[in-house]
Amino acid sequence: MKAPFALTALLLTAGCGDPNETGPEAPAAAQAEEERVDCAPAGAGEFRRVCTIERAQGTEGTILTVRHPDGGFRRLLVTNDGRGVIAADGAEKALVSIIGDDRIEVALAGHRYRLPATVKRD
């Protein structure tokens, strides 16, 4: 069954702006908060803004590394085919659900992440 939507691009706000900017308009604490996303690592019952996101350009496209507070991490590959993201490595499948016009929820290996996204309705 075809879903009535397409995820056109994952747009993360983390890291937007000049990483070398300093001064009162860019305090380190505020920059760190922008890099965090809501997550519920395996075993966590509720979402908290404790995971961080790193973006890197790989040979297949943009790779997102979601880091957990305990040091664990998961890598996601941003797709251009309407799926949003897929697992970048491993045998586990990422399950993506739309939770709003600008957010998706990704479930992978017992972990759950809420990420900003651009959602295009068909």
C-alpha cells in the first residue's frame, strides 16, 4: 500500500550557522542545545532531548549519526526516494513515521528518535 506522503528531505537545524562564531550572540550552551534531538534510547520509556546529531557527507549521501547519552550511536542515511531515512549500516530496518508537518519518528533496534523533516503530502 502506497503511503499518502513523501519525505522529501531531512532538514536538521543542528549545525546551521557558523561553527566559529563566538561572543554573546552564540554562547556554547545555546549551541549545544541546538544539536540535541528528542530520543528514547532502548529501555527508556519516554522521549527526552538528550541525543545529539552529527551530519557527514558519505558516498551514498548524507549520513546522520545519532549519539546516545551512554556513548552508543546509530547511523542513518538520508534518502531522496520518499522514505526519509534508512539504517546506514547493520541488518536492522529503520521504521519511519510522520508525527507532524515538520517531524518524523524513527524506530531502530529498540531506539526511537524524533527528527526534523520536510514532509510533502501527495
